[in-house]
Amino acid sequence: MCGIAGLACKPGVSPDPTLLKAMSAALRHRGPDGMGEYVTDRAALCHRRLSIIDLAGGAQPLTLGSIALVANGEIYNDPALRQSLPDIHFRTGSDCETPLALWPRLGVDYPAALRGMYAIALLDGSTPANDIILSRDPFGIKPLYIATYDGGIAFASEPQALLSAGIGARAVRPEIRDQLLAFQFTFGCETIYPGIRRLAPGETLRIVDGRIVERKLHPAMPPRPAGPPLLTSEAAALEQLDRALIDTVTAHERADVPFGLFLSGGIDSSSLLAAMVKGGCQKPRAWTARFDVGCADESRHAAEIAAAAGARHEILTIDDDMLWRDLPRIVAAMDDPVADYAIIPTWFLARAARAEATVILSGEGGDELFAGYGRYRRATTPWWRGGKMPHRKSAFRGRNHLARTKSPKPYASSSSGGRMSHLERAQASDISEWLPNDLLIKLDRCLMAHGLEGRTPLLDPVMAGFAATLPDHLKIRNGQGKYLLRRWLQNNMPAARPFAPKQGFTVPIGTWIAQKAPALAPLVSRNAGIRAAGQSTKVQRLFEDAANRRFGRAAWHLLFYALWHRIHIEGASADGDVFDTLATH
């Protein structure tokens, strides 16, 4: 896991070293172990390294003749790719050296050969313009952003690196802000900052003379064959799931540094732990978060699962004092804003885990691939029994103009070929929108704030290829999602009790906001960002009633946005507590 940035210049323009220096400095938290640059008279790459594989020899940029590469990510099929390239003399053990060798052979199709999570920038010095090629993995696990500037196109792992170099506008696009306030994340490729956009998951761009000349998209889910799914036998499906899960978890454990697992006690993380043990991992390390008040507590169940697996397990208790003290630093990490309250436990868990580990496995993707969300069950219910395609509801529904904010269509389909069921369409929408623009941004920023690499074994081409073959009845049965994954877990770790009712994951943020409403509400209502959004008159009532779930989500979105605006737009320091940060001086 690292940070990358660079410049692709127009004719007659050379890379500005001050811009490179500013971007590199802004990405230091992503790569505290080293830095490197590759600069020509037409383009430049820079890299901040977090050492994971080949600690001694894997520094970047990597070069092959006149081609150079910087990457943020891991290529899990690197050993197999090396065997398929016997004519290449690899100079390092870095898993990022194989994409460098694939580019001259495959061109913009080279990402199709990769199994991994990545944001990659290649500089092809064999072309007159020193073409820059940017690629992002198909699920969007690793982030990559681009923006135009006077000299051409700049790119970086985080928007704040571009902004630190004076590229893009430190301002707010109102329509994107309204999406954030209504839905907790933003859709598509356009970010909240004017002039800065995300690469789409699976997108590869070729940039020549400071402009984009070619695009290619590699989908996350393989095309579904026409006709019925390939798997109909539950026994056969379980056998294939077992092979796929052990294979992918073993691949994701590959590292030359200590690794561990975030264990919630739910189906996804428990399945990863069971697969780690079944694959031969001895005494895995696991961390679980709990809260001191007001919400479901699965930590005891997580401890039972950890004990059954022989894992070394730590439970971290988060209280309101920790929240009010550290929330500005959590929000400071979310430069591409995500108002998902799960940023709170994720950030604290990452801080605790970093003392012992450099790599963390996490269960993101299980709900999307195996149909875990309740909204999926509504999608499979016949219309005459109240079933309907799921849609996202505004946190402010029925209250003001934000209630009318609509979620756009996904910017890319996650499945193609054949006819998709209602359930598959709902899954494809989440894989295209919710997963990359909420869950994976949250995981990336909260972990990278502490120099910790996050890996998501369930979001892997092997797992995606398997999930694409499953019929609906092996995903949802008897009112429960993730049926097949539950069956596998029941066979391999009965202590997880996978078919028992789950309490679900919540954070008592509404209770905490209500307790501090008298002091907090005036500060939030006076915030420049809240006033510009037309929400200042709503704050007092929402904060007083935030313990009520009906109001708590909206209150949290306003608090998050007020802090985000103070830090990322107004330039306030995040060193104080919430009240210090919100106060205007």
C-alpha cells in the first residue's frame, strides 16, 4: 500500500518540481517508508512507499527499459505471471514489477491479466509524448484521482494531494454536496471538488500530450453467460466456494510484514477467519470494536469465534470522550467525504492494529457478492407481495429540498451478458456505486491515515467469478441473505452460529449527539457549509432528537459535513476536539 502521484504535460511544458514536491508531501501518511521520483521532460511519477513485499529491493518507481511504473496496491497472481514471462529478467521481488512487463505486450488490456487491488501509473518513455497510462482495479479498492491544470493533467491517490499542489478548487459543488448530505456518500466519478474526478473502478486511461486519448473499462464481475447460472447443486456450490475462499484468503495473506483481521462477529469476517485457519494460518491476530453505550454489542460473540479459531484477539471499547476528542482527525482523513458512521470504529481499530500489524484483512464485499442486505430480499419479493427494486432514501426525507435529491444511475454496470434477475441488478448497482464510493473509500482512508494496508479477500477475481455463477436461491433462502456463505461457515466454524439472528452493526452516534446538543447545535448551525446548504434552521431540532433513529442519521450527516467543511474547505486545524474545530476564531 502506497501513495502515487504525477504529471502528464502538454507539448512545450515540463513537469513542475514544486507541484511534485507538494503532492508527495501530502501523501506521506500513505507511504512513510520511502519516496521516489521518475521525471522526464514531458511527464513525471512520484511514489510514497509502505513496505509490504520485498522490503529491501521493492522501492519504486520500477523501470523496464524506457518504461517506468508506480503503483499503490498488491498483485496476488504475481508468482504465476512471472512464470508466464520467462523471457523477462525481473530485478526485484516486488509484485508490482509484473504489470511493468505486461504493458508492452498487452497495451491498455494489461489490467485484465492482473489479480489484485491497484492504482497504477505507467510512463512509456518509448513514445514521443512519454504517454502516461493510469489504471484502477475493477472493484475500485484502490483510489485514483485526476484533474486538469494549466500544464496538462495531474493525478494522485487522494484529492488533498492535488489540492495541496494548487490543482483543482478547494470549493464545493452544490449538487454533489446535496448527495453527500442526503445519502452519506457521493455517486459516479465527479467528486465534491470542482475539477477533480475519480477514475471509475476498472478504468484505464492513456494520456498523450496532456489529454486523454483512450479509455478502457474492465468490469468487476465477469459477464454472466446467457441462460441459467452454472451452479444449481448446493453441494457442488459449497465445494467450489471452499476452494475459492481458501485460495483467495491464502493469496491475500502474502506479505513480508505482520498481518491481522478486523473481526466484527458477522458472517463475512468470521468466514475470513475460518478460511485463514483452514488454510494453515497459526494463531491469527484479530481486533474487534464495541461501544460503551446504546447499541448492539457483538464483541462477546466475536470473542467466542476468535477463541474457537485460536486467534489472539483484542476488543477495543470506544466511548464518547474518544469520539469528541478524535473525530476531527477522523474527518480530516476523509478528503473525499463519506459520512458513513462506520468511519468511527474503523479509524480507531486501525490505530490500535498499527501497533502490531501492517496489513489488515477486512470483510467488505460479502454483502454485495452474496446478497446480505435486507434491501436485496425486497428485490426478490414479488410485486404483489410488496416487493420492489431497492432505492436509497434521503436522510432528510419529508423535511426539505434534500428529500428530493435523487441518486443517479450507476456510472458502470458490474455485470453484462444474459438477463439479470431483480436481485442481480440490485447487486450490480451496489457494486458500481455503494461499494467503491462509500465502503472502500472509508476503509482506504481510515487505514492509510495510520500507514496500514487494508485487503478485502472477498473482492477478488476468483471470488467474483464464483459469485457470478450463483443462482438467487443460493444467495437468499428463508428470509436470510448470504445463504451459501452461512452454510460454508456452519460446516467450518460452528461456533460462529451463522444462522442465528444477528443484531446488526450500529454506532450510537445519535445518542452521543443528543447528549451534547446544547453546546454542539449552535456551532454546527453557524458553520459556513451548513448555512450554504440551507440547513442551519434544522440543526437544533435534529440534534435535540438525535437519539431517535428517525433524526439521528440526518444529525450525524450535518455534524460530519460541518467538520469536513471546516477542515477541507476553510482550512481549520484538526488538532483540537470537535468543539475547538467547529468554533470560528
